[in-house]
Amino acid sequence: MRKVYKNRNEEAVSPVIATILMVAITVVLAAVLYVMVMGMADTDTSNTPTATWQNCEKVDADTAKLTYGTFGTDTAPKDVSVIITAPNGDTMTIYVEGDITTGDTNVTMEGTTGTALAYYFDLNPAGNTLGGGDYIMIHGLDQVGVYEVQMFHIPSDATITGGSNDFQL
């Protein structure tokens, strides 16, 4: 009778190494999942105010006036950004920075096209809150068509409910 010898494949990963690799992959996946879940937990939209626009209108051929309406809670101008989507899909974000009470304010625009400039006017600077009648003037808009306007609450990282509107140039 003849003996048959099986050819052992010595190139395979040993069971010890395979176990270590599986544990390492599990730990990495658990860490990634933990970071993702904790990132979502930090987004608290319960403190996001509700707001309205009183009016968003064309002033002339390249200028628009965005007039704030009511806010559900006292909201500082620096806590709100305004996101404007042009007819061609380009977006610009407007931030009000500085101290409103001393008149030392600065308006920053990001993602603008052309020569657009924005100015913020607070009807009650001593209050340091957004209110009905406060407005933003945007000059140098170069797209003809409908512009979509949204308010975004920076501290809660959420879009403000009721803070959407549009205007046409």
C-alpha cells in the first residue's frame, strides 16, 4: 500500500496572526463608529431659533435688500450667516462680525462671484440682536434670475426654520 502525502501550503496566515488582524480591524471600526456618533451628537438643533424674512427684494439692476423679520429668540448677528444661491448655482455666504454695540462691524462674504459687496444695518445696535427691520444690502450681483436666500444658525450648525426666501434680479 502506498502512502499519500498532502502538500501543506506553508504560505497561509497563521491562526494567531489572523486573530490579531481581526481584533485590530474590529477596534479600528469601533473607533471610527464612535467618532461618527459623537460628531452627530454634538449637533444640537434644539437651540436653533425660528425666523422669518420681512422682505427680500431687488433695489436696482445689481442690488438686493434682505430685511430680517421676526426671530423666535434673541439672536446675535454674529450667530447667523446668510447663504445666497445665485441663478447659476454659485453660492455666497455672508457673516456679520465685530461688535454691533460700538458700531465696529464687518461683513465678510465667502464664495462670491464678481464684485459683490454686502453691508449690514442694525436698527437697534445697543440691543446686539437681530430684529425686524435690520437688513443686509448686497451690491454688485451679476446674475439675472432668481436668488435663493437662507439663514443658517452657526452655534447649532443648522438651517433656521422659516428663514428661507428668494428674490429676482
